[in-house]
Amino acid sequence: MSKRDRLQLVLVLGSLIAIGPLTIDMYLPALPAITAGLETTETAVQLTLTGTLLGLSLGQLLIGSLSDVVGRRPPLLAGLAAHVLASVLCVFAPNIATLGVLRVVQGLGVAAAAVVATAVIRDLFSGDSFARVFSRLMLVMSLAPILAPTLGSALLRWTEWRGVFAALAVLGAVLVVIAALRLPETLPVARRRHGGMAGTLRDYRTLLNDRAFVGLVLVAGLAMAALFGYISGSSFVLQTQYGLDEQQFGVAFGAGAVGLIAGTQLNVRLLHRYTSQQILVSTLIAGTAAGLLLILLAVTGVGGLAALLATLWLVLATIGLALPNGPALAMSRHSQAAGTAAALLGAVQCGIGALSAPLAGLFGTGAVPMAVVIAGGMAAALAVMVLVVPRAALRTVDPDLAVALH
């Protein structure tokens, strides 16, 4: 594949997969406004984020195996269309329960983009090549968390929170057109899976019997839990505890996303000198240490908001290093069921993220609960990597496929 073709692929997949972070993050500045507007609680509003992640988790399990059977394009287009419809209905949600259900449907829709994008990359690359391309994709993906709160804050200057969902509907419609016109089918008929439900269950059984794969999936999921601990808690911490307005929150949240981006792009350079597993282990150690420091700063208040944000930046940078390498190592073990493997990987990431999102809210909306969730996710990921994933298994991965894009 030429550099030009690879760049176009990254841009198209990045544009498509960005709808997930946009759906999750664009309404974050409006969480306090939704709480007041629908006369509900902060915890209930945070559960709408959990609903989106649960939809993402379930959707990926369904769509991943389907994409191994029918190809990548049909499930992607159908999922994006479902997201557009749910976004339109969110505009008219009369209460928090309805909004929560529609957020689940939104998650189901964008699950197609998440799992198909990962499967397309695995159709074409594996091993360290997968990690490098995935890191480039995460550069495009990571722009969404930076832009999303800023876009949401800008919309809230002249409209209420419902306008955010109207904007998501428009973005989704644009992405349907991009997918239809610019993304070729990367799974030839000869490589598609057969065997119906029994074959799908066999694929999942094979994946779940691979201890290294399961361990790496859990590592990726726990790193994602740390990220969503930040995403779900930051709006209340920064706006309620530290008094930032919606626009200031957008800037602060974007600064954190810069840390995530820095980690993903540093990973590309590090892969020229170190293996994915070496980077992953070192990153998890550094992330756990930074998470513990975050707890200390949250408890004592030393350094105020500036110290808290700087430490969050460090933690997010380590997450940015971990997220490409965990999936790369996991996906390199199962090239013949890339869609199913991507589905299980994404489902676990979103499922664990969904569980972590409301934790900070259950124990309060201050900096300490958020810091505990973030540090706990990184520490648990490190423990799984050390105790569950066999070192010998990491040396046995599929060779690079080097498949050209036709």
C-alpha cells in the first residue's frame, strides 16, 4: 500500500470512528444543564454516558461477527443510519429515562464505526505495523475529544443542550455519505466466515480460550476505564468544584486530550526501537504512578487546579501509549476472525468503561473519586498484564499480512 493510500485510509477511518468520541464527549459541557433541565440527579445524567457505552459494547459484539460474514461496509452504513435516527429523537427527549434509552441506541449505531474501523486495519496490517497505523488513526480520533467539548460549548452559547444532539444528527448524516463513497470493501468474499451462529460461537470460544488474548483485552479495557473515569467526572470536577464555565471547561478538557494525542504519536516513534509489549508494560507502570500522584493531589489540594491538570495530562499521555499497543498485541493473535476479535476487544473496552463511568458519581462528584477511578484502572491493568498475560505467548503473533488495498 502506498503512503498516499495509507493516508487516505487513516483519514477516512478516523473521520468515521470520530463519531464515537463526538457522541460521548460533545454533550459533556451540557451535563449540569441537562441535570437542571430534566429535573434529575447528577448520577442519573452520568448514567446516560453509561448507556452509550453499553450500547457500544453490545453493538460491537453483534456487528463484529456479522462483518466477518457479510463484509465491512453493510454493517457500517446501517449502524451510522441508526445513530442519525437516535440523535434526532434525542432532540425531543421529554425525560432522563427516554434520553438514556436513546443514548443506548446511539451507542449501538456508532459501534459499527468502532469495530469496522479496527477490523479494516487488521484486514491489512498486523503486529507492530498494526500498532503504527492504529496510532496514526488515534491522532485523527483524538482530535474529536479536543473538538467535541469546544463544539458543545460553542453550541450552548446560542442553543440549549438539545441542539447538541441536532448537531450530532447532521454529523452522522455527513459520515454516512463519506462511508458510502470513500471506504472500499477490505474483506474479500473468499476470506469471509461461514457457519452461521455455530461458527460465531466457535470463534468466540477460540478467543476466550486464548489466555494471552483475554488478558490483553482486559488490559485495554481497564486502561479505557481510567480514561472514562476522567471523561465522566471531569465536567463536574472542573465546573462545579473548581468553578470553570462551559467554555473554560472545553479548553481544559481539550488540553487533556492533547496529552492523549502526544502519547499515541510518541508510540509511533518508540516502536522503531522497542516492541509493543515493552512499551505497554513500561507505560502501565508510569500510568499507575501518575494515578497515585493524582490521588495525593486531589486529597491534599497541593498545587490547586494547575497541579491537578498537569498530572491528569501525564496520566492521559500514558493511556495514549497503552491504547494502541494492547489492541495491537491482542489482534495480532487472530487474523482469521478479525471482526469477531475486534468486537470482543471493543465490547470489553466499552463495557468496562461503562461500569467505571458512574463510579465517581456514586461516591461524589469531586476530584478524589475521579482520581481513585483513574488510578484504579491503571493499577488493575498493570496487575493483569503482569499476572495474567504469559510473556512467552507475546512472542507468538501472526506475521504482517502485507495485504494490498484493492
